[in-house]
Amino acid sequence: MPRSLKKGPFVDPSLIKKIQNTKPDSREVIKTWKRACTITPEMIGFTFGVYNGKSFISVKVSEEMVGHRLGEFSPTTKFSRHGGRMQRELEAKEAAKETAKIEEVKQVETKPAAKK
């Protein structure tokens, strides 16, 4: 649910101060725990270190990000692939097919060279 228009976007005042004290496109990373802050046009070009609960993830703000939240670009959970034994078996079969194709191509390339 979006925030009310009469309230305006949430931007932490301490984060605005940090932005004003640094120059855009500098290598300095602005560390923040404020994942709920809305990205505003003033933030374009800055690099933020957004905390995800374990570490700070660098987020370089561009024009397309305006209106989104800082937390959207710093995932808090790590995705572990779906499936289990069946998925591994399927992946092993695909890998075997690819290695067979590669070996077949190598054999075709070496045969003409042997005739010369």
C-alpha cells in the first residue's frame, strides 16, 4: 500500500544531511540502516551502503530507481535453489549432454587436420 500523497515520501533527515555533505559520483559510500527511505532525485549518483541485517550492500542510485525504497535493492534473504535430488539429477544429465557435444565437436575438428 503506498504512502498518502499529503504526507509525501519518507526520507530520513539524517540521510539528507549526509547527502549534502558529500559530492555525487564520489567513491565514498554512505552507510545507512534506513531501508524504508524513498529514493529522491537528489540521491542520483550517490552510492549507499544499505544494511540487510548482516552486511552493507552497495547500491549505486540511478534515475530509474527514483520513487523506490532503498531496501528494495538490498535483499535480506539468500535464495537457495529449488528442488533437491531430482533437480541435481536433471542438471547432471544436462551437463553430460553438453560435454558429449563438446567432445563430438573436438573430434570433428581433429579429423580434417589429420588428413593433411
